[in-house]
Amino acid sequence: MDETVAEYIRRTVLKIPRDEIKMMLQKWGFLSEAQLETINFHQIKDNISQDVVQLCEENSADIKQAAVLDIIYNNIYPNKRIWSVYQMNKTGEETEFFDLTDFKKKFKRLLRSALKNVTITFKEYEDNAIWIRIAWGTPYTKPNQYKTSYVVYHSQTSYVFISASVLKSNLPLLCQALVVASNYQDIREMELRSHSLNSLKDIVFKRYSQNFQTYSPRPLTEKNVAPETVDLRIIQENRNEKERIQRLNREVFGDGPQPKIEFAQYKLETMFKSDPKMDVLDKKEPFRCLVKFSSPHLLESLKSLAPAGMADAPLSPLLTCIPQKARNYFKIREKKGVLPGSFVSP
Amino acid sequence: GGLAPVFPLPGEWRGKMDEEKAYSPSGVFAYLELLEARAYEAAVKQEEMEQQEEKLARLKARVQELRLQRDKLRAKVDLQQQEQPVKEGAVSNPAPPSARAVLEWKIKSLKAMLQIFYLTGISGKLSKRGVCFCISTAYEGTYLDSYHLDLLTKPEVQIYRHSVPIFIPLQQIAKKYLQTDIKRFLSVLSDHLNAYVGRRYQADQLQEHFSGLLKGTLQRNSLCNLLVFNYNVSSESKTFPFNVRLLYGDPCCSLPTEVVVSCTPDAPASLAETAAAHSDLFRRVALHKAFRSFSSA
């Protein structure tokens, strides 16, 4: 077994939390159950990884299998990387018959024709997600297994999720390969980025809870009408206001959990509006300013702003439109028309 | 009314406190918490009692009300019977139904109507700015997922938001029918969705119940309109793998339009007939039912 492969497997195993190592090796399926039984998973990780490498040596692992283990790790811990969303377009209207074998063949062919030294690995998952791992090399060097890009593509959708590596120069080639392999015409990057891959999927696939008013044949459960504080000596002064805020919040955000994004960025290029008599600025130039909101869970914190009394309800549509517009990077220019949506440029 | 103080009066305070202090060495805050908890419990009990009394009074008043109404109606009936002597064969006019009864009947029939719509698979509800439709799907008696569409009606009919899966060509269907013929739009969309869930159901059933017959993985896609897999067929006490490629050309249909069943070159000639028979079966019968017939044959 190649030295580099052994080292790569060792380092991948070291990344996995100790309690999860056995489960991931089982998912990998490269080592037999009998072989896994021989490893003591209670020793320190260094020793566990050495044992694993030893067994892989016995089975003559090569880079292909090691790459699959890496995909499994990234599939279980996708939040360690930043994911961007790309959208593909095509003009044809015929139904697509996505053939996985065809897709893989075309993708590999295009990448390999441009760059010989590249490791490409595919893994399909139950939810129709295809994970692609690409390790990039140069025309003169072997692929660097530590500089990898990951692509997640759900067949017959126009969205691709890419976690690019440091080597941004390979991105155009990767995009082209995706477009050709999936029979689309072009691809563009959306202004949507986050660590949470599932939340990005929720936003573009519209899987987050949206409050739909429909008639449900099942009787709605009676909301508990009894007041929360039974003690008559405590009176809610602002009960109406609280209820109004709750109602508005529920209308805007829905009832379920929000998709998880960590930041929203607004680039302002608007004119400074001052008293014309004061004439603060000599030149009438747009005021450039960048506002960035960041939070471990931005949308949940926005949802709790009004009930906590820190902001007026309803919140600014610039904040609440994030899941619906599927973007968290905005450029705001001067309002030209009367329509409120016109000033947010793509 | 005010609540009677629950904790001891100031005179008794210190004595009580010393007593408590002897038993709870955790100090003043703990004691205050204890008092607060007691006060709260007592307030809850009192509130419950008051609510019970209020409820009782309300129900008593209601009983009075109903008795009064009954008496009035009785008087009315008596009056009518006195004024018009009962004719032979004619039934005395029943009292006209009260407004409340009419309303209840209307609500009941509306609910029944909405239930019927729900069972047909497409139901709607007027919303503030338009209509919200719910398309419920089913396949051969099994209810599957429901999908929602929130439509705006002004300035023109447009989709505000929806929960239709991303791989269903919603925009294409909307472009064709939404403005001109909304019934057709809903019908076409419902066909697409029902066919999709039907195909998905068949593929899921195959993987769940016939994984023993399958060899390797079932290759599918999001729309479940192209399935490729291998399965074992036994002949003369030997098993041979068959490869199947099912193409569902019609997005509104849950049966394949193209079926290719092939066997390995070393398989006996008799299997070619079986392959053709299977191919025909897949074209006509649902996938999991076809497999059920294999395993029982």
C-alpha cells in the first residue's frame, strides 16, 4: 500500500471523534466485521488509527477507497466547511431522465481531458444526493489529497452545492464539468453561503416550514386558553401587544425551526440623506458601507428579536426575506422605482 | 376579590422564621423561595375554585336561558295549534328552525364539502391575498404526501410560495396554464405529483420488500423516472442475473414507457423467453406487484 495512502487514512481516522470511528468504518465497509472486532476502540486515537492503517494494509487499500472514507466523514460532518450554492440553467423543456452512469462518465471525461492529475470519487446517498470528491493536482504533480473540493448534487434539480478548496482557480473547470455532465447550459453562483449544508438545501429546495393556511380535516387542537400565570395578582399590561408580535412573527417565520445560516451581509451604496441646508458632503457620491450580521443561528435570533422586545415587529423585510429570496448577501442601491423590491440588485 | 394573605402575619414572622431556619440551614433566599412557592400554590388553588364557581354560575344561567326559550317555543306551538285546527292529513307546522340551527347545518354541510374535496386530492382555502391550495397524493389506496401552493390573485395570478419538490417542473406548468386555466393547472400539477409519488412508492416498496432478489444497488434519480437494477432469476437450479432498465417517459404516468430486460450472454436460451415475459409484465403492472408475482410463482 502506498505510503501517502496510509498516511491519508491515518489522518482521516484521527479527525473522527473516538466514539464515531467504529460506526464510520462500518459505513465504509472496506474492513470486514471480523477485522473491526480486532481493534480496541477504547485506546487513544493515535493507536486506533495505527491499527486501522495496519488492517487497510492487509486489504491493500488504494486511494480510491481512502477517498470514499473521506466522503463519508464529510457527509456526516458537513458543517466543518463553508458551502456555496450554484444554480444551473437550461432552455429546453423536455423531461430529464437523469442517468447516473452517464453523468459520472461525462463528468470524469471532461475533468480528465483538461487536467490529467485529479482524483475523482463519487458516492450516492439515499436522498438522491450525489457526493463528488475531487482532489486537485497540476499537470506536473500528483493530486494533493489534502486540497479537495466537494460537490453535492441532487439529480434533476438545478442547484449544486460546492465546498471549494483553497485552489479557487479550479472552480471554472469544475463548474463546466458539472454543466456538461448534467445536460445544462450554464451555471452561476448564488449569493448564498453557510456552514450548514442541510440548511442551504432546506432554503433552495423550500423544505423549511412555511405556514400554509389550508383546511385540515383533522380538528385543530384547541390552543390552551387558560392564562399562563394563574396568580391574579400578576397582570399582563401589554398582553395585546405581545399577542400582536407573536402573530406577526408566526406569519413571517412560520412555526418550525429556521434554516441555519451564520451571517447576512448587506453592502450599501446609498446616498447620505442629510438636511439639504447642512450639505455635509461636497461630492454627491453614494455612501459605501458594509453591514454584517453574524450569529451561530442568525434566523432563529432574528425570530426572537421582537418577542424579546429588542426590535419592533414587523421586522424589516430585508432581514426576513432571506429564506424566501435564497440569499444572504445583498447589495442595496438607491431606490429608483416605487416598488419595494426593485432596489435590491442581484 | 382579593386573596387572603397566605403567609403568617408579621407578628408570627420571626417565630416562624426561626423555626424554619432551624430546619433549613440554606438561608433567607431559600426561605423566600419556599414562601413564594406556597403563595403560588395557594393562588392556583384559589383561582381554580373561583373558576369552578364561575363555570357553575354560567351553566346555571344557561339552563335558565334554555328553559325560557323552551317555554317560549312551547307557547308558540300551543298558540299555532289553537289558531289553526289540525286538518286531516296535514301535520302541524313545525317551529321554523332557529338561526342557530341553520348556521350549524350550514357549517356541517360545508365541512362535508371540504372533506370531499380533500378526498379528491385538491382542496383550497381563501387566504388574505389569494388562495392556498393543497394537493394530496395517493397511490393505489395509500395516502402519500401533501403539497401546498400559496397563490396571489392580484395583480395577476402568481405563485407566492409552495412546497412542491424542486424537481417537479412547476414553473413550466405554471407558464402554460396558470394565467389561462387554473383548473387545468391544478389538474396537470396533481397528475405530475401523483405519478411521482406513485413511482417513488413502487421503487421504495421494491427496495424494502424484495431486497433479497435484488443484486447490488437500485439506481434511481430524484424523479424516479429512470430505474436500473439487477435481479436474480433461477432456472434449472441455477441463478442468473437479469439487468433491467425502466424508463418512465410520461411524467404523469407511474408505469414505464420503455423496458429493457437483458440477461448475460452465458444464460440458457430459455431465459430469453422469461426476459421477454418479464419485460411485458413491467410495462403493465406496478413494479412491486410484478416482483410479488415472481416470488410466488
